[in-house]
Amino acid sequence: MKTEEILKKQRRFFRSGKTLPVSFRIDALKKLYRTIKRHESEISEALHEDLGKSDLEGYFCEIGLVYSEISYMIRHVRGYAKEHTVHSPITQFVSRSFIKPSPYGCTLIMSPWNYPFLLTIEPLVDAIAAGNTAIVKPSAYSPASSLIIARIIEEAFDPGHVACVTGGRKENSELLNLKFDLIFFTGSQAVGREVLRHAAENLTPSVLELGGKSPCIIDKSAKIRLAARRLVFAKFLNCGQTCVAPDYVLCHKSVKDEFIRELKKEIRRQYGSDPLNNPDYGNIINKKHFDRISGLISKDKTVYGGATDADTLKIEPTVLDDVTWDDACMKEEIFGPIIPVMTFSDPADIYEDLAGRPKPLALYIFAEDRRMIREVTSRLSFGGGCINDAVVHLATSEMGFGGVGESGMGAYHGRTGFDAFSHKKSILDKKTFIDVPMRYQPYTNELYRKIFRLVLR
């Protein structure tokens, strides 16, 4: 079926009012949960085929988080969908003012290849909970995952409610040329600009989850061994192909040598002495990205790792030292298993360096100095982040996840996700048993003038 025909079918479905009852939304979420359960092993196999993810990594980084979001929404959606009464000013006597969450309508969800199952299904969960229809477009770069996603959606939903369109640039272009009520896009900044350009032509509201160079600050007060351990986990998860992965390290000069020693120990401890042959260490998504990331490794600055295998598309966890802003790895988002280490002496240098750069999707700081933590988290602009950890802030339905500036607009997860896919109608319900005459012409009554000046000030 052509994309235009699918959208027309979804418009009819939405206009029928079928998605409005909360009971319908909950039933749809429960059916999605059951369908994923039936295909869990196939999802895991697809993630391994596309990205080399182990069963455990595939579960705790993708499948399990989807289960968690569905369960969370099933528990909370009735409360989220309720009208919310707010205070009415005395000038609106007698009335009730309330906010009514309403679905946007027909939505488009375009997802990336790096977490193909999570970043496709989780926003879909929020869209369903909010009462929308959705066309889902997974990435062509992760074909095995896209195939099982399409199968799950076909089994779980009427295509008038949710449909999956697979393919590449042709299908992307066809979808973006259609008029949706909301576009939700996760991917690169370059493609995000193109999505927003198309959305602007139809004045379509959009949520963009992009990326950027997310810094990790290691203060002299940090617990260095623990910082290295948590950073190695966060950076090399999915071989660095994570939008919120620490892109580079800003380390205080006084602890840099110790920090790099601990980094090396942790890489060996977590990935072994031969990571390229570790079955639980994944691969780069394709040859194009493998070549790009390999080209960012400066041999004269490599202090650990650096080996690559073009046949398996694997790159060793790699540490670069004495990096500057002029190095190739600092010119673009790495999105791979490379940790460039830079240094600072004075915290003021951090603010000076980062304030004028594009706003990152995430920022991480390892420190015990609470004043330093407070300064960094207050003065720098970033989407979200962690104190004394990295990446794990996105694994909760209780906090919204999203970027700022160049790293994105809008957010989702839990209540924030429900709100992202909802329009909040502001409605005033004016009572008819009394009608205060003050607002009507002619405006000649001096008492009315005094009353207006008294209450509106």
C-alpha cells in the first residue's frame, strides 16, 4: 500500500473517534506487549545480526526498556488523559477553567539504526497512549530489526491505527512530503534539518531527538577508579553508537595520568585483552561508518587500542591522549568506540570552551566537589545528563529525555512522552445562571471602571 493511502486510512480511523477512549489505548498497549513477548527471541537475534549486540545488552538496553515504558503507560495513562481543572480569575465569574489533553491525530515516527527497537517502539508507546495513529518508519541501515518491527506492528495493530513503512531514502522522502499532525524524528542533525524543513512547509509540529558532542568532565575531586569504570561502560556500550555516549573527556590536569591508567585497566577488565574477538562486544553498523570512525583515530595520539577489523566491522575500544579542538575526532560527533582526552586547569576554562559551542544532548560530570557540580550543571546548557555516572539518565520513565538547541527540540519518556504527543486544549466553561454586565458596552459606568482597575492590576 502506498504511503499516501496508508495516511488516508489512518485519517479515517482517527476521525472515527476509536482512539479516544482510554480503554482502547490500554488494550492496544497490552496487545503490543504480548506481541513483543512472543517475538522476544527474534528481536534479540535481529539486534545481534545488525549490531552484534549480546542477548543481555539487547534486553537491558532495548527490549526491557520498551517493556518498562509500556507497563508505565498502562498504569498511568488514565490519570494523564484526565481533564485538569485550573484556577479561574474573578473576572471570569462564574466559570470552570480546565486543560483537556487531546491527541494530535496522525503522527509520523522516524527512527534510527543504533537502537533500532527501543527508539522505534518507545515513542510509538507514547503516541498510542496519547490517542494518536502512527506511521512508523524504521531505519534501512538495520534491516533485520526493521523486519521484525514491521512484523510485530502488523500482528498487533489495525493498519488504520498503526502501520510500518520500510525502505530507504525514497520512502523517507514520500513520507516527509505528506502532511502529518506531528512528526517525531530521532537521528542525525543533518537529517533532522531536512525533516524540520519539510515540517515547516506544512507547519507541522515536530519533536527532534538529535545528537552532538556530549562532554564528560572529570574533576580533580572525582573518584577516579569509579569514574573510569562507569565511563568505559557508557562509552563502549553498543560500540559507542549511542546518541548520549560521552563523546570526549575534559579531565583536570592533576588527575589525567591516573585517569588514563584506570581507563586502560577498565577496558581490559570489561572487554578482555582481545576485544575484537569478544563475542559480547558488538560491531559498527556498516562499512561507511566503520571507515569514517577509523579515520578519526590518530595513531600518534593513541595510548590504548586502535586496532580494527574491516571483515567484522569491529574497532577496539580506543583512548586518545593530548587531543585538541583541531584534531579530526573533535570536528564531528564520533559515534564510535573512541575516547579523546583533553585537559583543563581551571573550571573557568570549561565554561569558556563550551559556552560558545553547539549545545550537547548530554553532559556528564564526575566530582565530589558539590560547588563544582552546581556550577557546571547551572552554567552550561545541555539536554540532560548525570552526576558521577553516564548514559543511564535516559533509562527512566519518570524524567523526560530530549535535547536543546542543536541537539534537539522536545522530549519524551513517561508523562513527558504523553505530553509530547498531546495537544493541551485550554477551555473555559462559562456558566449561564448569571451574566455579569460589566464587560458590555457602553463603558460609561464609573463603578465598573473602578472594579476593573481593582481586580486587573
